Amino acid sequence: MINTILHARQITKIDDVYMVIGGSHLLNTPHQQQKKTMEAIIDLGIKKVGLSHCTGMRPACFLANKLGPQTFFFNNAGTGITFSEGKIHIDAFEKYDV
């Protein structure tokens, strides 16, 4: 996921990444890689992270716990993301409180 973000920044010449949604490909990865991914999300200043398929439950829970509900949401079927008048509204199917 981080390599894709870095590549997208390079080819678009846009450094700011507000939100990442989709799969992170962290399923069955070592905890160290999950930790580095979490640190990169913070270093890149990403404000919203909505992860789903191919993330895996344990990596998703790790990121949810470390990033907190202001940043992380489970982007499962039924999640609505609306952009309107410079604001974003996320209606996640599964809400949690860390």
C-alpha cells in the first residue's frame, strides 16, 4: 500500500494524500511490516484510512487501535463516503471506539 502511495505521489507530483481506501495487502505479513505501514501513514500525514479486503483482521485491528477512530475506518460493503462542499462524511457499517 505504501509503495503504491509513494509511486502515485511521484507520477502525479501531488504530495498530499488525504485518504486511502481499499485493501492494504497486509494479510499474512510480519508485524514489523504492519508497524512500518502504520508509521508511514502517520509520516505521510494521511487523515483517513479505510481498509477492506486483503488487509486481514489482525492487521486491520492493529491499525485501528494505533491510528484511532478519527483516522481509521473499516471500509466494508455498505460503507458510504460522501464529499460535499469541501467536507467529507463517512458512514461506516462497523463503528468502534478505541
